[in-house]
Amino acid sequence: MQWAQIKTLFIICFLILNIFLVRQLIDRQEENLSFIPEATREDELALNLSGLDNLSDQTYSAPLIYAKNYQYNEETLEEVDALDNQRAAVINSTHLFSRFDHPIDVSMDDPQRLREIIDNNILYGESYMFWERDEQANVLIFFQRIEEPVFYNQHAVLLIQLNRDGEMVQYVQTRLQQEEDSEEEQDLILQYDAVSRLYYNSNELNTGDTIDSIRLGYHNLISLPNGEQVLNPAWNIQVNEDRNYFINAIEGHGYPRNRDFLQTTVASFTDVIDNASENNFQFIHTEDAEEEARLLNTIKQSLISVYHTIIEVESE
């Protein structure tokens, strides 16, 4: 009887000891795990994206820019008049529509040659940066530079239409003019921070994406009632060679991707032709009212054709 009690007591003690040892083992394992560092955001970004070594760790600063629509005045019209092989119309003093008498061949495979053609045949061509070619609409899109490119702004753009042979046939140009007074320069977020915010805040980037390049430009922040625009510094991030994103370089939030920019811009330019009164037209290299009417109609119909092409492609 006494031995049976002692035996039971030993069994209970061993059970308690085993429970204690198991508890100690679990605590030690948890303690060891706590020393394993969690993956940082930087590690996660480096693991999921390529091309981060293309980013600069340099600090940048830039001001807000106040700008207004450029007015094509008499001096400007004389400069347009000096351009050969084209007839032009300035509407509302803000939009320049021009059509070439003879199409001009452009070489998309030679950027330097393209630059020369634009500079020699288009008013202030040197102040526009080539952005892209819309293959379906056969349109070249250029953005005006005010120190840096102004992204996706209908008032700072050059659209050049090509024919089926890849030759320039006409163009529409708008410009912004910087006001003399601008704000002091502000510190910008780092390029790396712009990519990080795009990755974590927008869900636009996917695992395996490659950051091709990042450059500074300007994006419209607000349009004021007096016609002025406030342009904000923005980081343009190119991904996988065919996607462009824009991050506010001061506040860090993203901008829309402007997928319908060409469509809305072409529609806007067509409306300018339709809605302008007769005294808001100024023509260059035309001889009479009949020729002016034909010129406007040809330019307008060409723009309408581009618009319908875009609509048809989107509906497919």
C-alpha cells in the first residue's frame, strides 16, 4: 500500500517535471524566434522590384510654378510666317493649328534627326520634349518644357499627326508662359521614396516589375479662376518600358495615369475650332476666305478622324 502511493507520487512528479521542461523549451524557442529580424520595407521592395539601382540618392529641390496660357501675338505670327511649307491658323490667341503643304518625312529611329526636324519646322519646337507615339492614332505627342517637362497638360502640348507613310501632315500647339514671380524652392522626396509610395500606396506595381527610369517634371496642381495654373514638381516613374506613373514630389501622393489624354485633348482642339468667333481667327500663308475655310475644315476633319480611331480601338 505504501509502495503504491510512493509510485503514484513519483509518476505525478515526473509528469509535472515533463510539463515544466516542455514549457521551458517552448519559451526558449519563442525567445530565439524573437531575435530573427522581420523583413524591412526596403528588403521587400528590393525583393519584388528590379531596377532600384537606377535610382539616385541625390536630394532635389524645386519651386511651384505659376503659369498662364501663352498669347500668340503679332511678333509670334511673324515667326510663324517665316516657316516654309505650311499654312496656319491661330485661334483665340492660344491655339496654333498648322498644316504642311507637302508632308515631311520623320525618322523615328533617329532621335537626333527627329529633333532637328521638329526644331526646323515647328514654332518653338526646341521647347517641346518628345513623349510617345500613339501607334493606333498615328500621332506624336510632345510635352512643353518649362525647365522640366510639363506632363499631360492640354495647354502645354504639341500633337503632330502623321500619314500612313509616317510623314508629318499637320500639328496643333499650345503653350504655357511662366509668371515672373515663383515660390521659393521646396525640398522634394527622394526618388526611392517616390517608388516606395507608388508600390505600397497605389497597388499599381507588381512583383517582378522593373523600374526603368525616373525623372523630374511638373504636373498641374490647380487651375485658378483667372486662367493661371499652379504646376507642382512631380516624379515620373517609368516601369517595364511601357507604363508611366506620376508622384507628387512634395507631398508624395500619386496622380492619375491619364489614359484618355489624347482622346480628350483632340476633342478639346476640335471644340476650339467649332466654337471660336470669326474675329478670333488669325491666318498665315492663306490668300482668301475660301482658302481659310478649306484649311480649317481639313485640319478639323483630320482631328475628327484621329478621335474616331481612338474610340474604335478602345471599343475593340
